[in-house]
Amino acid sequence: MAGHKQEKRYECDVCGKAFRCPSALEAHRRVHTGERPFDCTECSKSFKTTCELKVHQRVHKGERPYGCSTCGKSFVRRSRLREHQWVHSSERPFTCSDCGKGFISLPKLKAHGHRHTGEHPYTCSNCSKSFTQSQSLLEHQRTHTVKGPYTCTQCGKSFTRSCTLLQHQHTHTGEHPYTCAQCGKGFTNSYRLQVHQRTHTGERPYTCAQCGKGFTRSDSLLEHQRTHTGEYPYTCTHCGKRFNSSSNRLKHQRTHTGERPYTCAQCGKGFTRSDSLLEHQHTHTGECPYTCTHCGKRFNCSTKLLSHQKVHAGDHPIPSPVCGERFVMASRTQSHQHVHTSGQPYDCPYCGESFDSSRGLRQHQRSHVGEQLLPL
């Protein structure tokens, strides 16, 4: 009996990986060369193979040919459908050895492992932002090179994913559809709600290997680790000030540009941060969702609750540089300095009376409510 004909193998001369046909080898070599000869005519993004290009073009056409038979959700790739189908099953075959959490795929388990170590091995060459997954880096890089197919009609910002656009739109409307069952605080997406709930449970799954401090988020751990290394990789282009995270730099840069992208729909006041907008909206609704566990006093923002709790703890960490008297907040210390300088820098525009703090001025202005005042 004649022997089986030996299958021919085509081997990569760079890494040694073997393929059954020369076309597969040719496509693989582009991984090493970086060559992407197939361009999308819609957005100019390029790909290594015609197959990858074809899958990508479904994003522009809105095609999602792979549908879940259980819930009807559809996907552009068959592999994404297979991963999704695990959602309907209680089975999680890949388990984390650190915390016991189960995952539907090995790549998701590996990405999760980076959260325990604080490792972000995938770094953007444009802005130095780092990620736990290669897919997250790929999606982020599109923000530098490609205008996403999903555009916000209010501000023109574009996104690579429709779900990201939906979450972004909540920042314009002030909508926070994901609500904490324990304190009522709302969030724009489920991930932020999940992280917030750890403040109630005390769960801090991300631990610093150097000092043992725990964190509710992996990016918070990464930022903290820079306090050990002294690393401040993000620099403000306006003043040169350095930051340990890109988000802190972005918030700071708005002090230079005057940008306030989060606007209150009721009074038009703008804010540099979405959480500041949310807390401001409580002044319109009268809502005070933050409660002191010691005395039951309620507050409309978390920072006021935090400052109040220091009163119960006897914590007055900020001293006056003149007399040494200590205060719970930097703003209270600053107001106190006027006692030493005899300054009253806050003037009422209606009656001219002066005050040593903006808080005192605000309280005074309430006395003018109901008066017939001339326009300023």
C-alpha cells in the first residue's frame, strides 16, 4: 500500500511558524513587516488581508450577519458571537487563580490577570496611554488615526463603537441610567456603577505589590504605582506641569482652554467634569443622596460628605501657616487667613457689605431674596 503523501509546510523565516499554503505565509509575514496593503475606501484604515478588510467594511454598512439564536443580538464576526453565547450559559471554563473569577475565554482571563498585577502591557505610541488588552489598544489608536463611524450630533466627537457613542451622549443630557441600589447615585455606564459599588462592599481587588494598598480600579492601581517610581509621564503642553494620568492632565488643560463640555440643561452652567455636573443638578432637584453614617446629615455631593466626616473623626489636617489653627478643608484655611490680614475680599454686589469667605457672602445674599433689586 502506497504511503501517504507528506503535506508540504511553508515556514516563516523570521519566527519559524509554519503554514499549509504560500498565501497564508505571505499574509503572516505582514505581521513582521507592518505592511497593510488593503485600504478601506470609507475611512482609509488599512488591513493585512482582504478578509480583514471585508469584516471591517461591515461596520460602515451596518451589517451584522452573525445573530444569537437566544437573544437576537448580532455581531460582525463569528468569533464574537461564539464568545457572546457564553453569556447565556452559567459555564465559565477559565478561572483566575488569584480571585476565583471565571471567564468565557482565555484572552479575557489573561487580560483580567493584568488587573491583579497592575500591568498594562499594551502602550499607545502616540500618547503613552496603556491598556490591559491588545483589543482595547487597537480601539484607542483609532481615535488618533481614524474618524470613527459613530458621531455625536451635539459636539461632533466621533467614536469607533456605537455603545461608546451612547454612553458619551449621556454626558450631554445629564442622564445616568445605571443607579446604585444602596445610595441612589447614578452612572453613565454599567462599569462605573460596578466600580462604585465596591465603595459599599469594601472590595478592593487591585493591590499594590510594594505597599499593600488596595484599589477598586486597575487604572487607580497603575497611577498609585507611579507614586513609588516618581513617574509623571503626562505633560501639559500649556504650562509644562506633569501628571501621573492622562485623565488628570485632560482635566487640568481645561483650566487653560476654558472648555466646559458638560452643561446643565436647566440653567446652562458648564462644568469641566461630568461628575461635577451631576452633583450640580442636585441643587435643582434638592436631592441629597450622600448620608453621614454617624449623624444622618445628608449632602448633595460626595466631597461635602467627606469633609463633614472629618469633623466626627477629629481630623483637621490643614494648618494655618500664620497661627497653626487647623481646618478640615483647604478652602476653610484660606478663608481663615483673612483674619490675619483683615481682608474682606468678597463684596455683595447689591449692598456693598464685605465678607472674608465666599460661603459667608452666599449666605448673606439669601437675605436679599424677595427684594426689588436693580439689575447688575
